[in-house]
Amino acid sequence: MFKAIKKYFTGLSKNTVFLAFGSLFSDIATEMLYPVLPIFLTQMLNASGSVIGLIEGIAEATQNIVQGFSGWLSDKLKKHKSVALAGYFFAAVAKPMMGLSSSWRGVLGARFLDRASTGMRSAPRDALIASSVSEKNRGKAFGLEGIGDNLGAFIGPLLVLLLLAALQINMRYIFYLAVIPGLLAFLMILFVNEKAMHVPTEYKLDAKLTKFPKAYWKYLFITALFSLGNSSNAFLILEVQNIDASIYTTILIYAGFNLVSALISYPAGYLSDLFGRKYILLAAFIIFLITYLGFAFSSNIFIIAILFILYGLYQGAFRTTGKALAMDFVPANLRASGIGWYAATIGLLNLTASITAGLLWDHISHQAVFIYGAVFATIASIALLFFLDV
């Protein structure tokens, strides 16, 4: 049994451990804020569903679009670690600015800085992960980082629950305290040892784009179809609140979702190394589809809680397998660019999805938000199954 466990984790490196801890602390910081941010906006700043859709759409799009440019820049400079460090630092200091805001516009500005900084670090960090292991262990490396990321997303809401329920602190102070784990994440990345790149890199942006193979562009198109219906998770949180769950119940459900994401991340990466990434990703799409249909047609708190936990399976598998598959299609000298443009595609379409979801939420029905997402998940699943050869 010991040999089996050792084999399960073989092929990882010290860098992957430090990068996983960086994701752990950065996501503790982020997820201390995420479950309370929609509540903070609606109950303390009187924002509407459309405003939340706008803020979260811009925030997530900014993060992912910036990844495209930061990936290109870090490939050009051959300094992935330096670009990542800058992103970790500015993301940490942006957190308290949200709590200082007296209107939703202030939150939008601070959220923009936070997500832009997160986007700055993400593509070079993923390139560091990919360069720290062999190709046959790439799924496991991203799975380990996924454990850190999603475990942080589990711990963050629990800290918030402790602060709100046990210590009775003002909600604004949560934003101020989030700077601490953010700076710890920055510290973890300082310990990463970046390997020198010996492969020549093209310096023109358009030249880089033409260097990507056709299969990469097909994969991006399928990702775009899926992302067009994948609106912000803030609408899932609002739906839990909409069925009269308390803020504490909402946070616990959200924490459970992130725990499941953490637990599935490494097994999903491991299985994708063994059996191929396409069918693991397809399973993630189908789970998303089932979850969204469940949210559309159920208002029972117990069923919604189960669906949110099921959604964690999608989140962990999609995040791990989706990025590893994107890396499979690009050459070594364009890794940061490849993952950056992949993330930028997700971001642009998530922006459209979140703005659309906000309008559907306010002007048609809450149910329409989830039916809309389910339709595009169905289309993307068919495209992935029949049009992507891996």
C-alpha cells in the first residue's frame, strides 16, 4: 500500500509544493471575501442583481484577459517568477480596499485591481508548475495546485464564519484581515526556484498566436462555448440566499463546495494523466449541466446544498484538467502564453455570461439564469465529444 501511495504522488517537486501553498494562502484571502461580497453589495451598499453581474463579470473577465498578456510578457522576459510575485503582492493589498468602499463603484474599482493582479500572477505561475514536472506528471502537478487552491477556498469561508458568528465582527473587517493570507502567499512564491529557459522564444505577439497548433484553437473554441453559459458563482450564492437560507448556512454550503473541489482536484489530474484529459473534462461539463438544471428546478434547501456540493466536483475537475489540456497543445517556450490566452477566452465569455445572467435574474427569472447555462453546457459537451481529437 505504501508503494501505491508513493507512486500516486511520484513525479512532483519542491516547486510544486511551494506553488500549491501559494495557491492555498491566496485563495484563503480571496474566499474570505467571495461568499460575503454579494451580501455586502446587496444588503450594505444596496446593489441590484444586474450590478453584481456587472462587477463579477468585469472582475472575472479582467483576471482572465490579463492572464493572456501576463503570459505573453513573462514568456518574452523569461521571468515567470518575477511577474507572478508582482501579481501576488498587488492582489493582497487590493483586498482591504473593498471593505473601505462606501458604494458599489468603489467595490468595482478594488475588485478590478484584485482580479487584474490575480490575472498577472496566474499564467506565469501555471508555467512554473508545468516546467517543474515532466509532461507525464503534468495532471498531478496541476492537481496538487488545485488542492491548495480549493482547500484555501474551503478554509476562507470557515474563517469568515468564525469571525461573523463567534466573534461578531463587522463585515467590513473581513476585507481588512484578508491581506494577511494574501501576503503569506507572496512569501511562498519567494521560495520557488525558477529554471532557466533554453528554448528560443518568439518576441512578436502575433507571431506567438500563429505558433499555436490547430488543435489548440479548436479547444479554445469549445472552451468559449462552455464559458458563454458559465456565469459567476455569485448567482449560485444568491440563489441559496433567495430560498431564505441564513448567511451562516450559505457560507457553510459554499465551504463544502470548495472542500469537494479540493478533494477531487488531484484525483482528476491523476486520472487525466492515466486515461486522457478529454473524457475527464467531458464529465466535468456534464456535472455542470446537471447542477444548473437542478438549480433551475428546485428550491429545496437540502437539494440545493447537495447540488452545490456536486458543483464542487465540476469545479475541481474542470480547473485541473482544463489547464493541463491547454498546456498539452503548446510548445514549452509558449506555455505561459498558451495558458494565458486560454484563460483570456474564459474571461471574455464569462463576462458576457455574467452580464446576461444579471439581466435574466432581474428582468425574467432566477430560473432563466440556470437554464441559460445548461443550454451552453450541452452544446459544449457535444462539441468536445465529437470535434476535439486528443
